Amino acid sequence: MIIPSDYVDGYEKARLVDPEMAEAYVRHMHLGDPVADSMMGELAALPAKDAHRFIEAGMEEDQDVLKDAPPLLVKFFDSLGNPPDWLDTAAFVPGIRMFHRNSRVVLVGFVGGVLVEGFATNISKSFFITGRLRDQGVRRLKQNNRHMLESFLPGGLDRQGDGLKLSVRVRIIHAQLRQLLKESDDWDSDAWGLPLSAAHLGYSITAFSARLLKHMKGLGATFDEEERASFMAVWRYIGYLMGIPETILFKSEEEALRVFRIGGMVEPPISLESIAMANSLIASAPYVAGIPDHGARVKLTDYAYKLSRALIGDPLADELKYPAARSLGVLLNFRNLGRLRRVMGKSFPKLVNNPYTYFTGLLEVSAYDEAGISYRLPDHVYAEESSFY
């Protein structure tokens, strides 16, 4: 087994704890998404406008256009109508209900917790090189928010649901960026393996699911075991739609935490890219929230750093060069504020946020375009140099 040089030391440590998972994680660093990668190779021979048209037709099941589409693309989109045997969409209902009941804390845990933890790995390198947060960073985060929101709406992951379409869109863009990064002089394959590898995508989906549950709990979320398992089931199907191989896609919360723990041990120490990406993420919070006043933005950024530090822990926060701050009591105060809102909401429902206003708040920090979902593909490794057509 060829181990990318950045991961040799971490692999040796991780295999002393869990040799099976450590080896699986490293093996998946050399695997991308064979089905989507092959389709994108086929589309590369076509003009960009035609590729865009065929992808949109595949998403919308427009058979008139698809009759002229490349065969691998037709096969790719046909497969979306044949979900895996383990899929049970009825089991999503408790998780969807839990998501919306706790939506006040979902985005806080997502941005301040799991995204930062993801950037603490070499996942940060592909984002740093492509500049997907440097160029239109606020929009990128709002697109992430919309993807999550649409996936947790009833029917959102059905064949014509926007949650499914956005998940598959992510898969296609990953395949395109994988090819662009492989061809870039900025990518060091010997040190880092394959860009946007199955290992990193498998790691990410465990953070979005199992780790997000942990952070939500710390922020005061409430859920029972049925809702917990259902929440994980939704994320498992999202991961499947994003093209994560089932050989690294978790089957349970316990397995997800195992992938996260051992994968994290294999990953190399914090890099400069990790530091840059994590701090830019936290600094973007007030802009995503649409706060125009400079003083208010500074205050929210300071609070976001404290919340994030409390979620990820002081050791990681210090490695990521967060501003020095005391995080003791931050989560307790956040939870107490949530309890106060719930109590006040029962007596003064018009004055205090309720689930409906939480939902509209999610909409406000999500990206929606009048033209609908765009399936345009990046045509340059650097986001700011990609053309639009």
C-alpha cells in the first residue's frame, strides 16, 4: 500500500489503535468517485454549454435532451432512480422533525464546530488552492446552508427534491475539481494522495452527522434515540448521493465516530492552510448573517470565536491560532439563553423567536437564485478565474 508522505506518521500511530480502519482510510486516499469521474471525463470532450445542458437535463429527467447525451451521463442519472436497498425514507421523519426543532443551534454547531474540525485536516488544502471560500466565500457558505436545509425538508431527498439535486450537484462539482486539481502544479499527489479523495469525503460526512450531533447537544439541542438514529440516516443517504463509496460510508453513529477518530489520527498536524481556512470561516459569520454595522460585526466575530473554541476545545483552537479567550461557561450561557427563550416564548410568543422564525432565519442565510439551481461547472482550478457561460 502506497501511503502519501504527509500521512505516514499518522498512519503508524493510528494502526496501533485500529489497524483495520487506519488501513481503510489510507486506501481510500487513492480513490475518488469512479462513476462520476468517468462521466466527467466523457463530458470534457464537449463544449461547456453542452455539458451544462446535459447535466441539467439529467437532473430534471428531460428525456428529449437526454436522447443526445453521452451514454455514461445517461447511465449516471438513471441510477438515481434506483436507490440502495437499505434506503428507508420513512425513517427520515423523526430526524427531520428534530432538525427543525433545534434549528437555532444547527448552524452554530455546523460552522463553529464541524466545518472547523474538517478544515483542521488536509481537507483544507483543496479549499485553499481553489479559493472556494476566498472567492465569493459568503455565497459558498450560504450554498452549504441551503443544501442542508433542503435535505432536511420532507421529500427533500426524493428524486425531484432539491436536497437530492444539490447533493448530486456537489458530487459532480467534486469530480470536476478533482480533475482540475490533479492537473494543477499546486497539488502534490505524492504527499497528499488524490484530491477530494473518498477518505476525505467519508471523514467529512461523519463530521456533518455524528460530530454535529455532539455539538448540537453541547449547545442545548434536545433529541431522543429515535431522532438521533434518524438524523444519522438522513446524512448517510446524503453521503451516498454525494458519491461516497459504501466501503467508507458509515452505517451507524458508532461507526461514524470510529471513522472520525481514526481518520483524525491519520491526518497530519495542523497546516498553514488549516489555520487560514478555519479563521476565514469564523470571520465570515457576521457577513453570512447580513450584519451591516462594523461594530456589531466585530462583536459577533468575537463571540463566534468563543463559541467555536468552546465546541472544538482549547488545544485545537490554539493550534488554529484562534485569539486568546476564556471559553469556560460559554456553552452554559448559550444553553441558558436557549432555555430562557423557550420559557419566554410560551408566555410572549410574539416577542420571542419560535420554530417558524427559526425556519425563516435558515432561509435568510441560505442561497436562493431566481433562475433556480445552477449546474455550471468550474473550468479553472482557481475559483476567481472560472468563467461563466
